[in-house]
Amino acid sequence: MPIRTHIADHIGEIILDHPPVNALDSTGWNEMPDIVEQMGRNPDVRCVLIRAEGKGFCGGVDIKEMQAHPERIVQLNRGNFRTFRAVRACEVPVVTAVHGFIIGSGIGICGASDVVIAAEGAFFSLPEVDRGAMGGASHLMRMFPLQKVRAAFFTAGRIDAAEAHRLGAVEIVVAPDHLVAEARAFCAVIASKSRKALTTAKEALNGLEPRDVDQGYRFEQGFTLEMYLHADSQKARDAFVATGKAAEY
């Protein structure tokens, strides 16, 4: 299964385990929000931990699926929107533990989360400009300053875990082999609290945010669809699938 779950000590874990890079297809991204919502509603769960197995946290969407079936973009976009909305609206706090690469939709999960814990060497990237797509900046802006987001987006560059920690987007940076243990320990502190207090606090904190990140992402997705309909988008996907590199224009 590309997505596994586990509950222990009032912590509900959602684990991405889909080799080689934990990139989910349109079906996977439409299954994810239901898993998050069900976990958050479970009366025995007081904190949700999202993490991953393998060499990186999440490679985003399945580019090969989009290359072969560009008509699935609306279904994929819908799954991404529902996933990020489910994470942010989850009844209890969501902690995301990341390692290796956090790309595209992986950033959406982090940006929608309440807390992010990262392993040393992890990096955040939105390579959409090089992949013939858009999307993700709305959630990246929930983590980083505006100009930092734009610099990363326009260059398809990376923001490493140390810089993310310096800017306040990441709570703690730990050794890779300690990531799961440290994340569980952090979640245990949250899980020791009253579920009622946690759900009330989560609702209040979401309501205090200065802008609606979900509507921002929906606005952004309109440009994603516009880009996917352009010839340059197909050229970008073809180049990535064939060479793993950005297309030349």
C-alpha cells in the first residue's frame, strides 16, 4: 500500500511508502484526504504524525501519469486540494516529519501542517516551472517569507532544512536516523494534552490566520490548469521523463 496508518499512544501515524520517490498518482492523492480526515476524527487520536519511508519524504505528483494522461489534471488537482485542506482542517494537530526531498505536493502537506520536523540534509523544492506546472506557492508562503518563496519558485531552487529552521518554518532539525524517534517524542507531548483542548486550539488558530490558504491554493490551481494546456507544459514533462532534467526553451 502506498499509504499506511498506525495508531499507538494517542498518536495516529500516516506513512507514505511508495517507492521510488513517494510520488502519488491521481488516485493516491484522492485517497489521502479521506485517510487524514478519518484519523483526525478518531476519538483515540490526539495528534497526527505524517512521515515517509524511503530516500525522501515526497516527490509530489506522478509526472509519468501526467505525461501519459494530461486529461487527469483536474482529478489530480482536486486530490491535492482536498489533501492539503484535510491536513490543515484536521481536528487535531498535525506534525509532519520530513527527510531527503520534499517536492511539489510534499510541500503542500508541510505547508498545511501545524509543525514540521526535518532531518539534516532535507530540502524543500518547487520545481513546477521546470515541470510545466504551477501550484504549491500558497502553502510555501505559509512557511517562508514572500521573496524567499518567489526566489525558490522562479529558479526551481531548493531551501535546505538548516535555512528552513533559521527562518522558522521547521521546528527542529535532527539526525536522519533519529527523525522518527524525535518526531514521536514531540507528538507525545501534544498527545498528553486534552483532546478537547487540542481541537479547540486548532480551530481557533486556523481562524486567526490572516489569509485563507485553501482559497489561495484554489486560485493558484487555475493557473496550473492554464499551464497544463500550453505546449510548453507537455515539452517539460516529456523532457523530465526522458532525461530527468528541465527542458530547454
